[in-house]
Amino acid sequence: MTDRDFLCRLGLPVEFPNFFSPQLEQYRRSLAEAADTPDEYGVAYMLAAGATAAGANVSACVQHGWYVRANLFVAVVGPKGSGKTPLRNKVLAPLVKHEEELQEQAAVDFDDDEYEDDDEDGEGTAVRRRGSKPPEPCVIVNDCTGPAVLRLLEHNPRQLLANIDELSTMAIRNTGGTDRQMWCELYDGHRRRQQRASAGGLSVTLVAPYLSILGGIQPDLLKCMYGSRGDDGFFDRLLLVGDRGTREAEWPRDADDPVLNAAWAAAMERLLHMEQLATDVIGEQVEARFTPDAVEECRQLMLRLNELVSLIGVPDTQRGIVKKLVQHAVKLALLHRCFRWAAGEFGENAPLGDIDANDAATACEATLFFFGRWLIWRPELRGGNAGMGGAPVGLAGLPGVDPALQTLAETAAGAQSGIRLIERLVRYLRSRNVGLVSMPALLATGVFTPAVVEELRNACLWLVDNRHGEWTGPHKDDFQLFEIAKPTAKNRRQGRAIKAVRI
């Protein structure tokens, strides 16, 4: 079964939803044709660029005490030579132009202050001020260590995009891997203070750092993002685009459209100057609020994600992906609202307004798409057989060389695997309202991989023995699960079969 079929069985989107306005959506598709890349590659660059342009002064209140901003960490998973560079150059062009304008203005300001009157009577000659030239404004950085990123954020509080060519270099311990904790904290945007003895006791305090990350990573190097020693959550903070499918290279089409290019440039220009253009700005800050309907959309997303991770069999140690995905969803909802405003949907001079159900529903659909990509690139997490830190499921620690503990570990892991399979089977049948089902049909869904027919039959047998289902054929190949009994005295003791629906 292909990855696409697997996602379809789970009801997850296999294509990125219509997140952008019609003109910007056409621009995204034209990028793919011009660079000969999959359609979804453009999603990564446009989301990262939009998040960077919106900046630190735009935020949303999800509910009391819960504020988010639109910064995102996005990764394009693809082999070398897959056409990522042309996309980067085209999509990030407005940010490069904005950075050049900031640097030109900074140079003018520096020249105006370069000379000062050195005499008390005001009639002396002008002399050059002591000290070096201040740091140039920066919007995009391509090669930067962790401490240097903090310095850049100190001088560029509105926005910073770390455009890393190969993201795995951020995670390898003998290069940038020691900064993993810093990257995780910067995603959350919380107050951060750095104190290093090697820097002579100098400290850097960032009240509300705003950083987005955009980069590519080769499939073979994904293992560098997490290891057998544990997963610190850095990988879960990345929105992944790209699947494991292969495609033949084609000659890029001449799809460059000046109208679409201008639409993208105009939208980015509005985002970069939202504090001056939006009419609901208060003290150079733009704050949107989630409407009750928008909050309900996100709440329903969490319920569905909880159901999916249980159905798929994601290990308990990886269930934190649900809250990470909800965090992605609220950020995407804010960014979706920003893109609608930038496209002029609410008028040329209009407030950003509240984040409504449309914004939240679109963001939730996009989040489910990213969850599907997470599942594609973490296939080992399907089935629930992975223990914490490599330890067997059921034991508090590794059995070591003790043969008794080794046997116990095998028994515990086997029992736990069977329990998880029964749980996934019940959740699948309940969520799909499936009645009569055959063992081969269950196996063909691909949801229960890597289970085999005999393991599924044993799971059904446990349900039959405990009076939660029944066999409908003599060879124990057809099974149906009893419906949930109503709370009456009669059916508390006995289940009742639901109407048979064969799949």
C-alpha cells in the first residue's frame, strides 16, 4: 500500500488545501511548473515568507492567557537537485528587497549621525565619532550559529528568517546540535536570556524573539533530527512538505507570469507594513482574537487527532505530537487571516479583524495535511511498539544480560503489542461505523501494518471471548463488533450486534 493510500484510509488530506487567495494559489502552482517541483514545495516557501513578513507585532489571542504569533518552522524533504533553489529565489525576493531597503535607510541614518560638534562653543570642526558601524539590519540569514542568531534577534526584533540549506546541520551534535534547545525555545517565542562564561559574562535578553526557519533536508538525513536517545520535540516543531514518491525530471515550463508575481510582491509588501496599513493597530501592535466558532474548530481538531494517534498506534512517548499540531493550527489560522488581509479581501484599508471559523477550519485542514507528512516520514511510530529511550514496552528499564528479564521483556512487549492492536481495531471499527468485516479486508486497509492476519484474528478472538463481538462464519474470517449498549438493565450484560456492513 502506498503512503497516499494509507492517508486516504485515515481520512487525511493528500493535497494541501486552498490556503491562499485564488491569485496567490495560482502563483503557487506556477512556481511548481516553472521550477519542475511538486506543487506542495511552494507551500513551504510561501508559508515561511508570509510568517516572516507578518512579523513580531502581529499576534492572536486564542483564549484568555494564550497568545500566539505566526512564526513557523518549515522543512522541505526532498533529494538533491529537486528544484528548491529556484523556489527560494523567487518567493523570498520581496524579503530580500525589504532587507536592502532597511540597510539603505540604516546607512543614511548612520551618515547623518556620523559627525558631531567637538567644541564647546559650537564652532569647532566635525570629527568622526568613535566606535564601529552598527550592525546592518537583517531579514534573512543563511549561515549562523545559535549565539549569533540571538545577537541578530537582538538587533532585528520584528522578524528574522533562518534559511538553512541543509537543516540536518542544525541537529548534528558535533556542529550545531548543541543549540537544539535554543531552536525549540525560539519556536515558542518566550522570553529568553543567555549567559555564557566564554563571552566574558556578557548576557543577551530577548523579551519576545520572533524567528522563522525554512530549509531543505534530504530523506536519508532525517535520522539526524532525532535519535535513539530520545526526541526533544525539535522535529515535531517542523512542518514537513514532500513525500517519499519519486518523479521523473521534466523540462521546466515557461510559467513566469508578471501578474501573479506582482500579486505576491504586493501581498508581501502589505504584510511587511501591516502596522502602518491595518486600521486596528494599537501602539504599533496588531492583535486578533479567535471567535468562539474558531476555537471550536481547533477543539474538534484536537479530538480528531487524539482519535487518529490511538487508531494508528502512535506510542505514548510520541503522543505530544497532538499538542504540537494544535499549536501549528492556531499559528496557521493567524497566518491565514493575515494572507486574506494582505490579498485585500477585507478592503484596501481595513482592520485585520478577528480570526473566524473560516480561518480556523482552513488551518485545521492544513494541519491534518502536515500530520500526514509526519506519518509518512515517521513510519516506525505506527503500531505502538516503541518503548521510551529504546526500552521494551512493559518494563521500567532495559533487561541487560539477565535472561529472566529478557524473557519477561519479550512477554511484556508481546502482550502490550496485542493490547494496542485490539485498541486500534475497536477504534477503527467504531470511527468508521463498520459492522461485518473480514480479516483480509482489515489487513488490506493498511491501518494495522505491520500486523498479519493471524494477529488480527487473535484480536477479534479476545473481543469474542469477552462478549464484545462475534464470528459470523465457520472459519473465523468474518467478524462484527457489538454496538455500544444503551444504559439499561437488560443490555448492560449483553451486547447487541449492529447492522452488517461489509468492507
